[in-house]
Amino acid sequence: MFRSGEEPVPVPINAGEPTGTDVAGKNIHFTQEDPAKGIRWTLNAESGQVSEDQQVYVLKEIRMKLESKDRPTITLTGQEGTWDGNTEVLNLQGHILVESEDRYRLETEQLTYDMKGEQLATDQPIRFEGPFFTVEGSGLLIDVKKETFKIQKHFKTVIDSRPIL
């Protein structure tokens, strides 16, 4: 679903019909669910522009919420980015923050989220924090399906052994 302006108008993400002109608007909203996987995601942007073929969206001030029946809810924010409806890839840039309900936090300046492949990646410096640790480094690959996390280089880890309570 795509919404813009005062009176939101739903437009299918994979409409595929050429419009002849780009469409721009404010208060963009997408929602997509996959009941088989138990996943729902919502993407909001302050403003955006849709390509002629309605497959590529250029967005500003992005906030994405990913909800899963099996995992904690995750929120991604970034200053700008693109969403490609064909490949289901979201590219974010500028003050990226990823936070989970279970107190994990990732900060970087660029992040690519491949929804089909269920992977997040960047070649930029990152800072990843959890309840008992902080990891810093450059380059990152998170494979959501395999539940793996790999920092490519220059990483430093700090373990905090203080009790929670």
C-alpha cells in the first residue's frame, strides 16, 4: 500500500503499470504482510517520489517497522533511501538506526536490507550494542534466516559484566 498527502490513496507496491510521469508526495506509507512466514512490515516516509514504472521509490526520513510472530519487533530509521519493489531491496543512507524490542541497537551511515534474502549489509563503520556488549567495526552482514552476524574488519568488542538489576 502507498499513501501520500492529506487523503491517503492505496496503490499496490507491484502495480507495474507505467504512469508516464513520476509521482511525488508527502506522508508515504507502505504495508505488506506474509501470513505464511508470520511477517508484517510497515514503511513510513516524510516524503517520496515514485518512478514511472511504480517500482522504485525514492524516500526521505524513513521509518520501517518489522513485526514477526517468531522474533522481536525491529525498527529501522534513516534520513533517505530507495525501495525497489522488483527486488524488494531497501537502501538506507544517513544516520541509520536499527533497534529491537529486546534491547539490541545498530548504528551506521548506510545499510541495505534485502527482504527476499533476509539479509542486512553495509561496508561502512558500525556500532552494535546489546544488553551486555558493544561491538564496533567496519562492514557488516546479518543473515536473518541463519541467525548469523559478521563484521568484516577492524572490530572491537567490549563485554559489560554488570548485573541487570
